[in-house]
Amino acid sequence: DQQVKQNSPSLSVQEGRISILNCDYTNSMFDYFLWYKKYPAEGPTFLISISSIKDKNEDGRFTVFLNKSAKHLSLHIVPSQPGDSAVYFCAASGGRTSGTYKYIFGTGTRLKVLA
Amino acid sequence: DTGVSQNPRHKITKRGQNVTFRCDPISEHNRLYWYRQTLGQGPEFLTYFQNEAQLEKSRLLSDRFSAERPKGSFSTLEIQRTEQGDSAMYLCASSLVAGGANDGYTFGSGTRLTVV
């Protein structure tokens, strides 16, 4: 069963506009969420995180929003730049409750920022 | 510290052969994870260690797979009698978990396995 879902396999956005990447999860025990960015032939790199006690976290051009009641999170990139073109994965963990700190990853969304 | 290091970067092997991958985590990290990623999928959890103890194994990890982390430092992942379905990118990650705090993972660049 896919506990973390990214239903949009790809997204194209014009440079300078906002990119919004979505992620849904099914396990209400998840309490910590991450976004990773992955370029071809490289491992994923950490982008931004959010704890379930918050509903928003910002870091520069990147903002993550968490809607616990809807079990939905989104990553906003403003303004989008061509260098942001990559595959973005969301990941969820039930660390505080399960103690494993094992992350479950979605299938990814390929973002293409057009110059 | 140069981050998480994985060797080799690429491995091509014939079906039925054994292969071993190595991961050197960030030195102060106490947790080490192995994931597998196939085309079009996100990383899938295989197993993880806290120090030298292997605390969880996915049912994806058949009896042909074994992982070790002697002395709680580097880790190896061995696949015996490889099959074409084992072809994937094998990712290692490490993290520091202390006092209930939960840092994200730092991933290595992965080992791409091709079984022919």
C-alpha cells in the first residue's frame, strides 16, 4: 500500500512563477515530513522539513504547508528558477510515535522550469 | 567530513553472481539506512541500523540480501545470486537521532546495479 502519494508525475512552470508540488499521505501516525530534491545520477538532497506541530515552514524560496486534517502537504517554490528542475520527493515518518524514524517516500514529481 | 560515501558508483554483474556494496556514513551519525530505487519510483526502505544493531528489515529484503554494520561505522549490503529484478539504484543514508530529535537523512550518491 502506498502510504505517501504524489499524484502528479510531472509539472512544468515558467521561470519566475510559483511551483506547487503536492503530496498526500494515509497514515495519521506520521508526524514529520521532508521534501527532497534529486538530480539525475545523484542521491536525493534534503530541501525542507515540517513537524506535525506546525502548519507552515519557510526557507528562502521554499515553503512547505501541512494540512493534517486533509493529510496533505505541499511545497511552494517562489520564484521558480531553471536550476530547480529536478525530481521532488516527499517523505513521511512516524518517529515520535513509532521510534523508527524510517521515512516512507512518495513516487516523486518531475519539475521542469522553463526559461 | 565529505558526507555519505558509497562504493562502487556503478556495478554490472551477471545473473547469479554475488555483489557487495559499501556505505560510509557521516561519522557522528548513529543511524544508517539502505533504500532501493527503481525507475519511476521513490526510494523504498530496505533496512536500518542504530549503531551496529540492525533494527528493522523490510519484507522487500529477501534472504538473498544481507546487511551488516560492524562496529557501528561503515555498512555493507550483499546480494547473493543476483537476479535481473535486483537491478536498481541502492541508496545509503545516515542520520543523527538523539533524545527523540529527528533530523532528516543525508543520502549518498548511490550504487547503480545492473544485472545482465
